[in-house]
Amino acid sequence: MVHALTEAWRVLKPDGLLIDLRPIRSNQEILLTTDDNSQHIAYYTDAYRHQNDLSANDAIETALSENLFAYQSQADFPFIRHFDTAQEFRDYCANRYPPLTISDAIFDQLAPADTSPEIQVTFTTKNSLKCYQRLNLA
Amino acid sequence: MLSDPENLEYLKLHSLVDFSSKLVLEIGSGDGRLTELYHDVAQSIVGIDLDFDDLQIAQEDALDNVNLLMANAFILPVRINTMDVVLFARAL
């Protein structure tokens, strides 16, 4: 990953901007929601992707320590996905690569979304948006 | 599935980054979902991804100022000191 950041530094103009936009794959929240209420069901940490996140953080830290970039600004925000049914959410999880491994016990708790049209499954992932300015000396 | 109903990604992206007239390299451009959030103000965008199927989906939209390439982040197909913005789109 550090090499990718070095490549980004190479192609950027002096004072160009590096943007790192990515989801934080720990403690993603699964809820049952209606127009008026939400019910927390579980938090889900994607171990494989979370490890990638940590490696990416390390790479950024290395690039900063090598004075390739300087931190400029950031914004965190929730990225929300609504699913009409638990089955739709199950299909979403299965079709991710690698799949999201959410337990059957959690899916059992989401079953009301399959029988009540007003109930949805909501999957919320915190997203991180960070900006770095390219430094001119490396 | 309904994603990001409040358009927070669009709002946050534009609150931090001025894409106006910028040359942008988007790494991990995928099916172009993120590209669509800022292509209308950027001067030109190069999107790279390793997923051929996603690149085909993005190509179907054929945005005038977007060029798509199959490439990885370790050997960027771009000349030195040419881009105003490099955007890692869930790719780092």
C-alpha cells in the first residue's frame, strides 16, 4: 500500500490533493427500521476487511512520516443502506467478495422484515474521508 | 436496496474537495458510482480498476470527460506531476 501512495505522489502535481475515502469495517450496525423507529440488532465487524483498514492506516502513517503528504482535513459520515427484506440483505451479504459472514442468529432476528412491508433492514457503515496535500520534498 | 438516501457521501465529498476544473485520477473507480458524484465539475477524470465487469458497467454510461482503464495502483498509467487530485475510492 505504501507503494501505491508513492505512485500517487509521483503522478500528483506539486500541492496536489490525495483523497482517501473508505468505509470503516468495524462495528457496522444492523438495525430493523420503520419510518418512526429503529431497533438495534447487532454490530458486525468484518475481520478480513478490518485488517485491510488497519494496513491502510499504517501505509498512510508511513507516507506521512516520509513527508510525501501532509494531513489536511477529514470528514466522517455514516453510509446507510436500506433493504426491503431480510432476504435482500442476505443476498447482499452473500454477493460481496469476500462474503459478509453474518450469523444465522442475526438473520433470524431480521425475519420481521420479510413479513412486514413497513419494516426494513438497515446496515450502517461509518465512512472516512481524509484529504492530504502532496508535499514537494520527499 | 436504497443506498445513502441523504446523499451524505456527495455532500461530504464536495465540502472537503473542490473538483472544479481539476484533473482527477480515481483509483478503484469500479462501476462509476462515485465518479458520477463529481464528474460534472471536474475537467477530466481517469478511472482505473482491476474489475473488468465493473469497468464495462461504467463504460456504458460513457461520460464525456471520463477515461477508464484496467490498471492497478502500483503502476499508475499516468505521467509524473499531471494530476490535481488522486482519489482512492475504497481502494487503499
